[in-house]
Amino acid sequence: MSEAYLPDGLPIPVPEPNGLSAPYWEGLRREALMVQRNAKTGVYQFPPQWIAYDTQTFDVEWVEVEPKGVIYSWTRVWHPVHPALADACPYVVVVVELPQAGGVRMLGNLLGDPRQDVVIGAEVECVFEHHPDAAPPFTLAQWRRTAG
Amino acid sequence: MGVGETDYYRHGQAPEPEFKLCLKAILAACEDAGIDPKGIDGFASYSNDRNDPPALAVALGVRELRFSNMQWGGGGGGGAGAVANAAAAIAAGLADCIVVYRALAQGQFGRFGQGPRARTVYGDVALSAPYGQMSPAQWYAPKAMRFMFDHHIGQEALRAIAMASYHHAQANPRAIMYGRPLTEEAYDASRWITEPFHLYDCCQENDGAAALIMTPAERAKDFKQAPSYVLGAAIGAGYRVHSTPAGFATPDLASSHFQTLAPRLYEMAGVGPGDVDVVQAYENFTGGVLMSLVEHGFFAPDEAMDFLKLENLIAPSGKLPLNTSGGNLAECYMHGLELEIEAVRQLRGQSTSQVPSAQVSLTIAGPMVTPVSTVLFGSEAVL
């Protein structure tokens, strides 16, 4: 897909054979950002786990959250460690915190000029980056600075 | 106690197989201690070392194998942990002569700093690798970036840590970077690997092997060298520290994860940070050294820019001589076991950058991973 931030050839994400994170990956394909929540306490968690981090019970549910966040930290990668990235540097990786989901964090790339100033605390919105021609097809949650 | 090392090589350049390197390091440690290798009765290592104790015991003619131990997880974070596990086994009476060892020949096997070549990935790797986040430098950079942001710490602090290692390597003929000094200008001009890490903020990858022999304290004077004693040690991490590559989810992201360990270490050892004469702090990346020194109580985060100046970090005169053999950056990346050996050398007075009358010697293993570990060695004078 031509609109992707990074070139083709990186490892393709798939759910585990046991399906733990399948709701997350299926959600992205239909442009829904899904995270887990403790059904009893309402405490959010990510990455996916079989057990609730707060109460050690197994009644963990999946919920859709508003696809936005703030930049918690970042790095700009200049040295490629994978052949697919040989001509793709620099690129920016951001750690995004989702205040509306209990502060869970996710990784992603910060779309736009890879040499832009990256500002910790800046608001970002999720961009669903579809890879329909991959085998199997997948969608990544990417991030861009919120306009204004 | 005895210590031993092979020659150190650039990664992939060892002229011998890894298992043979491992045997040579152990035999060198036995020679240093003045013991017969057949008398070794235990083995402790970390980071899934490929040379397993049963094979080593057979090869070394070990008469009776009593302890065979692997520190789980944490990569180089297990270096001090392997020493701690050996000390615990000795204190508990499981074994009397344990060798702590690590061997690496990356030409024979794979390298650390390369991304996965699999076509598909799942689990935590799937949450990072598709974004090009797939090497240790990339995983740990955001931790250092956030810590530097929170405490207004500039690149000069990381540079001073790198300069200290290179400075000490110039006195150490074993060091890979011996004869290759680093200047501030060369650091500043060096390429970024991943911000905030320049090339010189990142460890080498090397081939070689290293080993330490440990025995009960009451036997320590039977050996050739002046004994070094384990004063205290700690292994672990705080609340919900995720393994990489899911480290981004760790609530306390901007940490090297020694906050809960350092108080236990000092309490067990009966000393405080002010008593420490010399520090070997594992440089996977300089940002980890920065945070681990803070978490061990040597200075507050907002004092980092004043404390982390080259003159404070070099032997013999600095306030806190750091990585006095050249460390992972400039001596050799023997996964940090060479740092444990240097800590012992300092107590014996055998370092190539000796701290005058060093009595308390600290080694910090593998900051930013989980579990991490840390150990304090002391001379007889501080018992």
C-alpha cells in the first residue's frame, strides 16, 4: 500500500494462535481502537492479557475507545536494523498515552515530516493505516498531531 | 575468588567456538584462584547462555555437580543476579565452589542489535516491530528521552558517561577501544542511532568469555588472591515492569528499575551510596547509566548536569569513578560480566585505572530491562 509510513517488508502483525489480541487487530481493520477493561472495576489495560492487572480476575472485556492521545515519549530512528528500513530512516516512533482510557499506552509512528519537532505532551489523533494487500491484510494504528 | 577472561574480539571475530571460549575463561579463573577445575561444584549464568552446566561439568572433570543455575529474563540485567544466585547458594550450603560465567560468539550465533526477520509476528512484538521499533536501542530510547525531558537533562550528561568509558579504555590494553580515544567533538559529530542515543551511547557487541569463582567467605583466604566479599545484592523490578518489547506500557516508563532494589542492596550490605568508592554501571545505553546512578542514590535527577562531568567520573581523582576498565562501550561487551570482574580488580588493586585504596565496589547490571540486578563487593576491611 502506497500510503504507508514505512516501506513494505516489515514483519506483518497477526493475532496469537490462541487469539488473545484478535479483538484489537480486528478492531483496527474496521477503524475501531479497542483496548481491554476490567468488567468489574472499569480499569483499562493494554497490551492485552488474559487476566486483569488490577484484580487478578479473568473477566476482562474489550471496549472501543476514542482514537486520540498525547505523546508521552518518542525516539527518532536513524540507524536501520531491518533490511526493509534501509532507505526509510529517519522515522519517528511515539509512545502515546490515552487519558480517556486510564492512561494506557501504545506505540506508533508519528505521521508527517520525519524531521519535525516532536513535543512531549502534544495531542495526537489515530490514523488507521490499512494494508489490504498484505498476506494476511492488517491495519496499524498510526498517529498525527491534532490540527490547531 | 578467582576471575578469568579470554581475549576480547569484535563481534563475529572470535577465532574459536563459544564453548571453547567459555572453558578457557573458566580455566583462567581457576588459575587466578589457584584451584583445580575438578573442584568446581556449581555453575551460575544468565541470559540463556548457550553453554550449559552439564556439558561444562563433564568437560572440566567436575567431580560432583551440586548447583546448576540460570537467572531468568532480563538479558544483561542478570549479570549481578548470577553473582547473587551463586552467593545465595553458597550461603545456603548448596555448593562450595561456584563459577559464574558468560560466553558469546556472535559469528557462530546471532547478533542482539538486529530486528526480527520473521514474515509475521504476534504478541507484544506485533505491537512494536511493524512500527520499526525492534532493537534494544529503539526500545529503551523513549525511557531515557522521557527522563531527560522530565528533569531537563541535556546530551552533555550522556556524553560524559561515554567519555568516561573511553577515557579508562585508553589505559587498558585488553579493551577493544584501547588506542582509540574519544573526544567531545567526535561524540557530538557522531551519527544518531536513535535519539537520544548517538553511536557512542550504544554498547559494542563482542565475542569472548568471562568467569568468576566464588566460595564461602571462611574459605576465601585459602586462595592466591586477596579475597573480595559480596556485601549485598538485589535482583528484580518494581510494579508492573513489562518485558521488552511491551516496555512502553510500564507505568514508570522513565526508569532503569532500580528504585526498589537499591534500598535493599544498601541495607543488606550495611553501607550507603556515600561509602561506594567505584562504580561499574552497565552501559547498554548511556541513558540507562544516567537513571541507574540516580536510582542508586549518587545524585538527584536535577543534579545530573552538574554531577555527570568527565572529571567526576574518572579514576583516580573523580568523585565517582565509573566504568574503570572501559565498560561495555569501550572495553568489551561481555554482557556485563566483565564489569563484575573489574569491580573485583578494583578491590585487589589490579585495575588499569585504579581508584586508590578502593574498599567498596558496586556493579549495576542491565538497566531498563527486567529483572535488573546489582551487587556490592567489599574488601576485608569493610566486613
